[in-house]
Amino acid sequence: MTRWLGCLPLLLSLGTLPSAMAALTASDYRQQGLRYRDQEQYPAAIAALQQAVALDPKDLSGRVMLGWTYHRAGQGAAAADTLVRVLVRDPKQVPALNALGIVYLVNGDPTAAVVVHTWAALLKPENEIAYYNMSLALHQLKQYNWAIATAELAADLEPTNPHPLVALAIAYWDNGAITLAKQAFAAAINLDPRYRDPGFLDYLNEAGFSAAQIRQSDQVLRHLNRP
């Protein structure tokens, strides 16, 4: 079985499946796809997850996995299309809403991100993912008071995560509350000292921050480091 799984990407690309693979289930393909995704082998991951969806089209979690993998692979349009199709089947699928909101945020549509994450938060009030990404989207829309409020909610719900605190810092900063901005950023550093290093801020790209928001974070940090 291990030998066949190792050959899966090539076999899928050729459209050829040996009879010995007929026993593979949708769950097998999902696990294989997740392993490839963890290894950042995105074409192979997508191919495996597509097979999982084909074998078990009613399993919405598998479709969410596929949509998120498209997102990780930089295929934003395919990610959004896949996740929207999930929500057509079940508008209350919170994991799909969370994922779609992030896709919209990263793809440069903060208004759509706010709408989707608002629905996700209404369905699941203790949804730190929705509040955090909503804060970043609202910040992009220059709705700073709302960005502050949602970042605070995210930070309260996930107190060990520094990202909501950095989001809170830039929202405070652009709202003119410089002292509060520096306090929020200092709290983020207390959780993860790596944020003392301006070079590490580039990592925020993986946390949904735009390039402009990363530069804003750097500005707050540099003022924090001044005597």
C-alpha cells in the first residue's frame, strides 16, 4: 500500500489507476492529500483531495480541505469557487466560512471578508478566527474602531496567540492611540519574543497581514524600541 501511495501523484497525472488501488477510500485520499500539503507538494495534494471529493461528494469537510489547499497553493479563484460551492450546500458551514473569509482577505477583497466572517461569527460567537481576520479586513477599510473591537475579541478568545495583539496594535496606531498601540505590541512580544526582530514581521504575511499592514507593524515596533 505504501508503494502505491508514493506513486499516487504520477498515477493521477496520467489518469491511470491500477486495480490494486481500487480499494483506496475517500479517507485514504484525504489523508494522503493532507500529508502532501504539509510537505508543500501542492499539485499532488490537490490531485489527491480531488479524488477524495469525487469518491465522497457529500462530505463537505473534504471539500473545505480542497478549498484551503487551493488557497495554500496560491490558487485564490479556485479556492473561493470550491468554498462557495460548499456554502451553497450548507450556508452554516463555519469552517468553510472561516476559510472563505481568509481567501477573500488575502485576495484583496476586505469587504467580502467582513461579510463572510460576520456570518461566521453570528453562527459561532466564540470564533476567534472570524474576529481576527475581520479586524485585519476592517483595518484595511479604515474602520479603526471596529478593527480594535474585533481584535480585542480575538485576543480574549485566544490569549496565547500574538497575532490578534499585533492586529490590535496597528488598529490603535492608525486610530491615533499611540500608547495603546505600543502596549498591544509589547503584549505580543511577551507571548512571542521573535516579534522584537523587525525581520520576523515578514512572517505576518502567513497570518493574513497585507504588505501595508506588515509595514505598519514595523513602524509600531520601531517606535516601541525607541528610548
